[in-house]
Amino acid sequence: MTKPVLKAIYKRRSVREFNNESVKIEDLREIVKAGSWAPSGLNNQPWRFVLITDTETKSQLADQTRYGHVIRGAPALIAVFLAIEDIYNEVKDHQATGACIQNMLLAAEELGLGAVWLGEILNRKDQVNRIIEVGDDYDLMAIVAVGHPVDRSRGSKRKELNSLIIKEILEDS
Amino acid sequence: MTKPVLKAIYKRRSVREFNNESVKIEDLREIVKAGSWAPSGLNNQPWRFVLITDTETKSQLADQTRYGHVIRGAPALIAVFLAIEDIYNEVKDHQATGACIQNMLLAAEELGLGAVWLGEILNRKDQVNRIIEVGDDYDLMAIVAVGHPVDRSRGSKRKELNSLIIKEILEDS
């Protein structure tokens, strides 16, 4: 029995090098739609998005982070925001945006694209809002860079499962 | 071209009613493994897990939330924690646990199981830690209830994509 979803989860890697091929706007919207189908507390769906392919805007955003080369080299960016007016619980709303972004990364992979979740730029989130002219009623959660991956092998490591499971409290059987 | 991952993302629903069939411990571990392959800032992997199938423990946990009937009726629970010592940025670590939980929900679905992300119980997280004898170096993030779904249709709604996309800043083309 094949398990395409598990396979996608295990083989997904952060992609930081893209070729010059542009990303179809329909694919960007599909990625955002996948994000929007994440669960959220009380189904409040606090996420909002800005899609960016404009070179000058990307260049200004690149100047806000030490990972500027990734942003400059990516044909498309999706800025993910939390709509302040929709917040009901900060921890849960931040978790929900994480679930949303994970859907987006998996969706990108399935569309034959690569993506990386950029968080360091949150240090300059006010500047980001100013550059893309988004009001302070939206709190930047991440920028996802998207493009066609340069072909190379990408490794990644995870802790042993045994070290992540604190304990198992199982029914006698 | 089929898109099994997108299909899973769009058809996944919160499942709150389970039949009596127990969940294999291997499946619970696979769900946790899928969670552990989420991305995290600096790859810090701050998530930890407790697997629970013991009836008495479930019963005590059920008393901590108004969704006790879901917990009591679920053959298995996975408590998801943030390891306090691994925290590097609260917002990003909460987002990472959200990404982790979304992987878990998608994995459960693919394994033929149903699951629901329970957050209201965080109001009594100290009591939860006490019941399952987990130290305060672990911060409860959610409990995921898992089981074989009772067969019924489950609807869900999302906002229109157009209302979630604040703007598109596109290259002239």
C-alpha cells in the first residue's frame, strides 16, 4: 500500500536555490488555498497572504534579512500574516499559522516546486509591512520563498523517535 | 495528474467520533514520526510526545476539558509538548509545533484513522502534566485524539481565497 502523503512528508526538504523559471500565479494561489485548509482554533482562519513576484519588491525585502540571497533568487514569495482582528489566543493562532505553512510547503512540493520557510526576517517585520504596504493590523508570521528547485541532493536530519517520545502510557493487553 | 497530497489536505476533517477498534502502537509511532519531520527554526525540533491508550489515564484527562467526551471515546491520545529547554523563539516554536501537528493529522488520515486537534484542554495544562507525570520542563501544546472514524459525512468551510489574499504584487509580464 503506497502512502503518498507520508512519502511527501518524509522527502520534503527546504529548497533555497531556484532556477530562473517563473512560478505560475495559479500555482501560488493553489499553495495558499492548501494553507487555508489547515485547521485553526474555533475555525477562525487567522491567516492572510501577500503574493509577490515583482523584482523590485523582492530586492527591497532581501535587504531586510541575512537570507537575502534566497529571497533575491526566488521567483516568488508568499508573505504569511496573522490578521490581528482574528486573534483569539496567541499560542493557538501561531500554531495554526504553522499548520497553514506546512500545508503550503507540502503543496509546493507536490506541484513540482521547491520552497523554504523564512523566519529570520521577522526581526524586521515592521519594515516588511512598510515595503509591501500592508497595515499594522497584519502581523508577519513568515515569508515562504517558492520556485523551481535547482537539481541537487538535499539531506536533512531528525532526532531519533525514541528520544522524542517522553513516555507511552498503554492499556494492558 | 493526480495530486494525492493536495487531495488529503482538502478532504481531511476533524474526527471526534470513533468506533471501539484500538489503534496499533506502530501507527501511533508513525504519526509521531511524521510530526517530527516538520520543519522548525534552526531545525531545533522542539516537540515531544506522550502516547496514551490507558483507559484510566484517558478518563482523568477527559475531566480536564469540556470536550471530555471526545477524549473518553478516543482509543488513543497523543499529547504534544514543547521542550522548554529547546525554545529559541516562542512564536516560531509554537508555529513549528503547529506544523508538526498538521503532519500528524495528515498522517493519521492516510493510515485510515481519524484525528482531532484539541486545544481547549490547554486551560488545564498543569493538571495534564500532573496526571501523566510529565515535568514542568514540558509545555503542553495540544492533545491529538486518534481512532477509527465512525462513518458519517463531515463538512467544513473555509473563507473565500480572495478574502485571504490581501494583495498580489506581480511582475509586469
